[in-house]
Amino acid sequence: MRVTLLVPAATEPSCYSRLTNEWICGQYLVDRQDEIVDATVEHIWITVAAVVFGVLIAFPLALVARRYPRLESTILGVSTGLYTIPSLALFPLLVPFTGLTPTTVIIGLGLYALTVLVRSMLEGFRSVPAEVRESATGLGYGAGRLLLRIELPLALPVIMAGLRVATVSTVALTTIGTLVSYGGLGNLIKDGVDTNFRAELLTAAVLCVVLAVLFDALIVLAQRLLTPWTRGVGA
């Protein structure tokens, strides 16, 4: 009696298996969807938190630099000097105080953003014509009201330009947070490099670019909504 053994057909390896390891792999996006989404969400909120932290620090520093010209060079020098500190040195310096937490990344990236934010805010406030300030003061505007109702709106175009640069650079720098395991898409990039996982590496890199473009577009839209009087200037 002859017995025939039925051998199941060998399954084709996935496009991100060790045998194929393709750069573009739709199956990877499906199988690792939750991991990709979590990394993207983490990247977004760390970026936003870092930029907001930078703005909260840069705003009063810019006001002080404008109010006291003698301190301008010191403030600009310190804010610029912070950017020259390598992240490999800055993050470990923060760890004893903030631990291996997202706070370390947020503070570090916020300090890096000061380089652009302080200078752009100072230039924005100085772009307000002196006669406008004098007219507002003559109408009874106090210092606080003058700042919020006159100077800040007129300075917004310059400030928003600096905010765009700071935000896009922060999107890229957030990946460095992988040093303390909070790098968003940077964690995927590091894992992709360490394991030669092409699909993971390319996907994370592309998403970083997409986030940078989206953030930039949102800031441009916000600027147009907040400064409608500037639309006809370039026409």
C-alpha cells in the first residue's frame, strides 16, 4: 500500500522578515500598528510640551532683554550657548534632577528652543514702531495693556516665524530622547538601526518628516488666523 504524505506549502516570508527585510513593507504597518501609533503620539506630545516650555521661558527673557539693553548680550549669549551643549551631555546633567522621565526630554528640548525663540521674540517686539507705542500711551494704555493689545499682535509675524523654526527643529531633536527611552519615533529609529530593521527605520524617519511638515503648516495657519491684517500686505 502506497502512502502519500501531504506536505503543506511553505509560507512566504513577510516583507520585513530577516530573509527579505524590505525598506517598504505594508505588512509591517499592519502588524506593528499599535507600536507605531504609540510612538507617534509620544513624539507629538513631547514636541508640543517642549515648545510650550520654551515659549514660557523665552517670553519673559525677551521682555527683560528689551527693557534692560545691558542684559541683552548676556541673555542672547546664554540662550545661544545652551544650543552648543551636546544632548549626550545635557540629558545626563538633567537626569539626577528629573530622572529617566519625559520631563528630562521636555526640559532639554525647551532649552534648545530658546536659541531661536528669545531672539525672534526680541526682534518682534523691536519691530513695533515707536510712534505706535507713543500713540497708545497717549490714549491711556498702561504697560500691560500696551503689551497685550498693541505690541504682541504687531510682533506676532516675526515671533511666529521663529516659532516655526523652533518647532520643526524640536520635531527632529525629539528623537534624541531615546537616550532616556522617551524619544517617540526616535525609539523606533534606534531599534531599526540596532537590528538592521529597514521597514521600521524608514517608517519612523518618514513619519518624523511628516510631523515636521504638519506642525509647520499648522503654525502658518494659526499665524494667518491671528494676524488677518497681514494678508493684504504681500498682495
